[in-house]
Amino acid sequence: MNKPRRNLLKFAGVAGGLEAIQHLLGGSLGGSPAYATQTYEVTHSDAEWRALLNPAQYKVLRKAGTEYPFSSPLNREKRAGEFVCAGCALPLFSSETKFDSGTGWPSFWKPLENAIETHTDSTFGMTRVEVLCRRCGGHLGHVFKDGPPPTGLRYCMNGVAMVFKPKS
């Protein structure tokens, strides 16, 4: 087997292992999601969240999981409209701020006013800025400082954490 292929298989094994560990722990490595200690406008018991969300939504929104890159149909969504929280239907992002980051996740350069909150996330041995729904505390993704003008920010969101509502 050639070296590049062997390295790719090693990387896939490590990535798969991290995903398996994350799944077994019920969320991100390194601790509980930020919303676990706060009270939000929309609250439900864990059993109620499980009943309200599909398994993929629950894993991301309530356990701070991450969907596989390039797996979300929202990554290819081009219509005018809004991206709302799959947990509480709060409008989060306008299609006007969406851009193709090439990362495999829906990306935006700016959230809607009063839609999100952020917290420091120190999982996986790095410090990132976690993005949560302001109303229900659902984990949406992370924000990075490598986006386009005018903000220079890239809100890298899990598509499964959102629902697209086309403009009527």
C-alpha cells in the first residue's frame, strides 16, 4: 500500500475513533456543553428533548456533537430565506449572509440580531468559540476569524441544528 493511502487510512481511523468516543460520551470530548448549567427561555427535560428532536438533532443540539462534513443539504441551500433553530424555531441566520466556505458545513458571516450566544469551548485540546441558540441553548457550531468581509467571521454551523424557512 502506498504511503499517502496508508496515511489517509490512519487519519480516517483516528477520526472514526474520536467520533466513536464522542458518541459513547454523549457529546463533545472534554466536558458538558455550555447550556448544561444555564437556564434558557425554552427548556425541556432530557426525555422531552429526545422526543422532540430526531437522533442527529439531539446529538448536535443537546450533546454538542458534530455532523459529518458535506452531509447537510443546507450546505447547498441557495434560496432566499432564514435558517432557524431546529430546537426552538428561533431565526438564526439570513440567507443573505451565507457563503461557501469550502469546509463542508453551512457557513455565515453574521447571525441575526439577538439570535445567538457564544462560549469558550476547550474540547479536543484547542480553544474555540462555541455558538449556541440564545433561546434554547442548543449547540449550533463554532465561529472562527477566517471569514469574508465585512465581518471577517465564519460561523461554521451544523446543518442538522437548523431548519431552512424559504422567503414567501
